[in-house]
Amino acid sequence: MQYAATGLFSHFSPWAIAGVFGLLGSSWALSAWQRLGVGRELWWSALRATVQLAIMGFILGWLFRQESPPLLILFLALMIFTAGFFNRKRGAGIPHAYWVGTASIFLATTITLAWMLVSGLVTWKGQSLVPIGGMIIGNSMNAVSLALNRLRSEVDQREDLLLAMLALGATERQAMRQLYAMVVRSSLIPTLDSLKSVGMIHIPGITAGMILAGMAPLAAVSMQLVVMLMLTAAVSLSVASAVVLAGPRALRFPARVDAV
């Protein structure tokens, strides 16, 4: 059975972008009315996303034409190093937060992509490797940011207890071990909730995009399942790695110093 793509994006124009920004204005109006203080950030984030996606579109178009695996690897590596800067901001107060985030995302991305390449779910083509790698990096970055932020908060709240355990002879890892599971579980809540509710409460982006492109719904949801399981594994790896790497550092330097 053939499924024709809808005309939702067939007449995409600058007016469509203007209409979406006008819709965003309703959120800005609500923020201004209730004095929520997020109006400026809404506009700045939307403008930044527009510019970044436009640049990304040109770069990907050039990258896909090259058909060079080394270039694809370099591009993904640049994405990982850039993601580390966002983790550094969220992990303010944890020494070497940048390298903790970068190493955790690199580990999760390498393991996940290697498994998908070996299994044949991803190929050495830009149209396959870059989008999947980008999803892994982006989701891992968000989860690691949550983990570092929660870890810093928990250490601040329990600092006296943790330092007392050290004074009684506990090692840094022994003192922090009680927090590891708590931080990991809380950081995985968005990912696990999304996995539990998929197909019941919301239609994920990949499924919606494939159906809009004309793919059969059953094929679209099959690909969505693979992607969501892949992302869950990658996020779990990145969060666990970040917590183990950052835990002793967060305790050893209770002062709020953001070192790279």
C-alpha cells in the first residue's frame, strides 16, 4: 500500500516561518503578562535556532556530497566537543566539568554507533551516520547536563555529612556512592518516561516525520522503536559515566569553582 505524503511542508515559504514566530509571540505575551521573565530568552533561543539550523543545512548538504568517512567522523567529533561546553555550564562548580561531559558523550556515542554499524542499522553514509549520531550526542548532552546539575546540588546539600564520612576514613568513592544511584535515576526520568509513554500519549518526531514523508505507519514505528532503544542505551551510558567521573571531583572541591 502506498502512502502519499501530505502537503504540510510542500509550500514552505518565508511566510511560514513568520507565522511560527508569530505563534511564539503568544508565549512571549504570556511571559510579559505574568512577568515570568522568559520572554527575552524565548526570542533569543528561537533566533539562535533559526541561524544554527540554516548553517547546519548548508554544512550537511556539502558534507553529504563528499562521501568521506573521515569527514563524517570529524564532524561528529566537533559536535561532541561543542556539547561539552553546554555540560560545562550546567556543571558549574564541578572541576573539569567540560572534560567530564565530553568524555561521557564520546564514550556513549562511540559504543552506540559502533554497535549500530556492526549490526547494519547504520551505514558509513552521511545521510545515515550524521542524523543518528546527532541524536545520540544531543540526547546524551541533555542527560549529562541534568546529571551534573543534580550532582552539584546533592553535594551542596549533603556536604557536611560527606565530609564527616571522609574524616572517619571513608574514601571519596565510598562517600559518594550513596548519591550515584539517586543522581542517575533522576537524570534518566525524562528518557524513561518518554520510552514508557511512546505510542500511548505522543507520536515521536521520527514517526511523525516518516509518515509525513509518505512511509507506511508500521515501518515508521518500527524505526522509531529502534531509535528510542538506541537513545535510551546511549543516555544511560553517558549519565553513568558522567556521574562516576564527576563524583569524586564534586566532593574533593566543595568550593564553587568552574574549571575546565
